[in-house]
Amino acid sequence: MSDPIFSIRTRARDSLARTGTLRLAHGSVQTPAFVPLATRGAVKTLEPRDVEALGYEMVLGNTFHLHLSPGHEQIAAYGGLGSFMRWERPIITDSGGFQVFSMGHGSVADEIKGRNRGAGAERGSNGSNGSNGAIVAITEEGVRFRSYIDGSLRFMAPETSMEVQAGLHSDIALVFDECTPFHVTRDYTARSTQRTHRWLERCLDWHERHGPADQVVYGIVQGGVEQDLRLESAQTVAASRCGGIAIGGSLGQDKPQMHEVVGWTTAALERSAPQRPRHLLGIGDIDDLLAGVAQGIDTFDCAMPTRLARHGVAIIPDPANRWRVDLAKSRWRGSQEPILDGCPCPACSAGFTRGYIHYAAKAGETTGPRLLTLHNLSFIARLMADLRAAIDAHRLAEVVAAFNAGAAPGTLSL
């Protein structure tokens, strides 16, 4: 794309927050925005028209999983992921780099809690251990791993990731990176980050020669929790040919550290690439959305609202309990309370009760997760709409304070 893909409408006076518009091949996205996960070509329990009706303008597909099944060649034969899953709006695809991290070191929670570290994988040439034998080696060329589907030996390089994403024909493709883990040395983090920078150039070179002309490529800032490495990575990615910038990797062992690392990075990007869009990978708790918007993040993605729904948990305006209520707990058996009084979401407006959601969770009925997914995603869509309006009105600090005090989205005068 030769024209700028991102235009900024309003910049906050007292923070890095901004509102804007991403103009992509399949439509526009108003920012700041939350992006629901369509990991394997579907937002779990919902149809694309459900997601659109909730107000969402973009979803995220998972390159790694779609590469393994059904394969990007099959999806390309349909005209790309949007046509395949019947979603006519923009799509962002991750690169598969996070899955490298997950297979090699476990999830973020596993890593911080010390679970599954180096459990039985062959040692790669960089000295890293994989968990459960999934990763065979992480090398300069790419990653050799065993498919979780059939155990076959597979290989993914930066060029492979870009080829898969070209077949998926997403609006935004992320470069292939190593998602640097938390429990490694500073030296490992530095070497890993430098390799990610080399992979960035390989991704951009491949895309320049072979990628769809209407697909935007985002670079990814790494550097772990080391401030100088984060700043160096931000400058390197900003100096590259990428159209947008994502923030990835392990951001710390707790929320204060995560917010600090994000703050370092967005401040550096504000100096070196103020006009390019910024995406925060894998973050979506309500308090993190509030903090991230104030720090200048334009788009977020996270499995949180749909994952909570599958476990019977609703998002509600209750900061003391992390904005959550677990309706699978026995106390809600027979309750006639609404999920959230006054909520306009399809579940609440239709009169479904906490008692019914409890029953559905215990009975294994899929209607329960669907109703809670509609509710949770609706809550976040309204929250993001309020944050956009607050930035435009130069009232963001006031509105964030109200949400942190327990205000519900859609109830503030904006």
C-alpha cells in the first residue's frame, strides 16, 4: 500500500493515547480497538455476523494452527481466510512466533510458575529446551518442531510464515519472531532479539518480492524486560520498512512490570515512529486495556473474553474481582439475577439469568459459552467505544478513573 494506512484523529493532551482509523484492504478499523481471536478460522461459538453485530471490525487468525490444519493452500483456494470463514472485514494474522515460545517454554503462566521448563525436548543449537518434545531446534534458519496433530516433523522459517500469511491473505501480517521468554538470561534475550531483527528483514524481503500488494506487514518489538534492549528493538523496528509495529514477548512477571515495559516501548515508538499503528500482542484484561490505551496502544488482541466464557465466567464492572464473576460456582444455582443488570448485549437483553448460565455450564450445554461470549465481547466493545469517545473529548483520565471505580461501559455521559 502506497497510501498511509493509519490516520490519527485526536491525540490526548496528558498521555500518549490517540484515536484514529486503520484503512485496510477489507475495510476500516476505528482505534483504539480490541481484536477478538478467530484462532482456527472462527471466534469460538459465534458466527461472523454475530461478531460484526457486536461492533467489531477486525479479527485475528492464527498462522501456526491454520498452517497445520487445514493448510494455507486449501484456504488460498477459497480466496483467503476471510472468504473461507465468511468474514468480510479486516483480518490480522500472527506469525507463529508465539507458538514457538509456547512449545519451547510453556505458556506465560507456566513459565512464571516454573512449570514444564525443559521437559524432555531435544536441545536446539541455541541451547534452548522445548517442552514435551514439541520443539526439535530453534536455529538461525528457523524452527523445527513436531506437529501436535500427527507428530510429523515440520519446519517454519521467516519465509514460511510469510508464505502462509500470503495464502491466508490477511490485511495485516506479523513478521516471524522468537517470543523471548521471561526465565532466560540477559545474554539469551539479547541474542534472541537480534535474531528476531534479522528475521524481520527476511520477512520484509520475502513479502516485497512475493506478498500481496494490499497486505500490510507489522514488525515486532522484543527485548524482554530489559529496558535498553526494548528501546534498541523499538528503534530497529521503527527504522525498518514495516507498515505497523507490534509489541511482543514476555512483558514481565506481574502487571506493574508489564505496564512499565509497555510504557518504555510506546514512549520510544512515539519518538521514532509516531504515525505508525501500534498493536499489543496477547493482552486484553480490562485493567490492561485501560492502561494500554493511555500508553498509546492502538489495537489489542487476547483470548481472555472467549476463554472466560467457555469456563462460565462473565465480565462485569467489578474491579475488586478483576471485572469477573464465576457463574459456574454453586452460589448461582437457581439465581434469577441477570448476568449484568441493564446490559444491552444479546444475552442480557434476552433475559438469560445467572442461574441458567450456571446450569448450562454444569450440564455442558454449548448455549452457555455462546451467551457468555456474546456478553463478554459486547462488554469490551462498549468499553473501547467509550475510551475512543473519551479521548476525542479529552476526558480519558476521568473516564478511566470511573471504570476503575466500577462504572459500566455505556453508562457514562460522553
